[in-house]
Amino acid sequence: DTAVSQTPKYLVTQMGNDKSIKCEQNLGHDTMYWYKQDSKKFLKIMFSYNNKELIINETVPNRFSPKSPDKAHLNLHINSLELGDSAVYFCASSHWTVNTGELFFGEGSRLTVL
Amino acid sequence: AQSVTQLDSQVPVFEEAPVELRCNYSSSVSVYLFWYVQYPNQGLQLLLKYLSGSTLVKGINGFEAEFNKSQTSFHLRKPSVHISDTAEYFCAVRANDYKLSFGAGTTVTVRA
């Protein structure tokens, strides 16, 4: 069983479209994250939810909207896609505690905007 | 806020040779330190972490790292690498703001 699963794994779309990426974890964690990895492999946090509550919201365009229907799911919706949105988006999960910080990552969703 | 600097962007190494990946961090508060590995076309997985206690921490796949508070470093080492260690390695730091900040990554290429 995959611990953190993301769908779709690959997404190719045109500029201006709206798309969503879904994430589910079966680890019983209460915190989930979205990270963006650019073409130079730099990883930057976008959002984090703890028990369905938004706790980290970095400087991300309003076109990006996360939604957490429950603790096990965190989806990412992107409106009006731009070329610069092309990247690999990683979902991750963890326990809400300062003393660990270990994140479990999905395999990533590669978004290509043409 | 904390930041992470990985001093080597690419490290080519021959099989069975030792490797060291350098990581420095800056933070005004106590931090927790991590090394993650990303194999091609996969997500990240934890290699090892330093939370407290012994400054030498051992991880999976024969890797170890040493926390040096005075030098604000957390270098990763392996005495003998395998072809399968070819991957991207990320150093990360987390303070009490619950954010995990990553370095830019080091690409390790192991050659026969």
C-alpha cells in the first residue's frame, strides 16, 4: 500500500486552464503539505494543513487553492495556469509535533504547462 | 527564519569511494536537522535526522552525519558508495515554526 499517493502523476495542459492534483495518505498523520520543486530541483513549501486547518500559507499566487476535506486528504487546485507553474508538486504528511519533523512524501505530480 | 546552504551542487564519485556532502545552516534558534534522498523520478525519503543528543547520527543505507553547532554544519558521509547511491540529496532544517526548509540539493553520481 502506498503511504502517500498523488494523482495524477503526469499532467500536461494548456495555459489558462484549471487543473487539480489530489493527495491521500494512509499513515494516520494529522498534517499534510504541498511542496513545489522547480526545474533546478529547489523545493519550496506552499501550504500546510493540520487537522483540516490551514497553518502554513507561503507567498503563493491566489490562483493556487488548497482544500483539505479531511485529515487524510489534501488537494491542490490551480486556476488560470501559467508557463511558470510547470514543476513537480509533492504532497507530504507528518505528525503534528515539533520533536520529529520527518515528512513522508508522495512520488510527485509533474505538471507541464504549454 | 532559518536557511540552508549545500556547498556542493554536484559530486561525482567512483564506486566504493567515500563521499561527503556539506551542509551549513543559519538560524537564531535551536533547530532540527535532516538529510533526505530523492532517487530519480521518486519522492523524497528520510536518510537521517538530528533532534538532540549525540552529534553523530546514523541513518539508512550506511549514511551518517555529524552535527557541529559551533560551525552550524550538518555534513553527510558514507565510507563506501554504491552505484545505487546515485541520487539527489537534500539537507533540511526545521525550527519551531513547523516549516521544513530545504537546501538546493546535491547531485551525487556514482561511477563504476
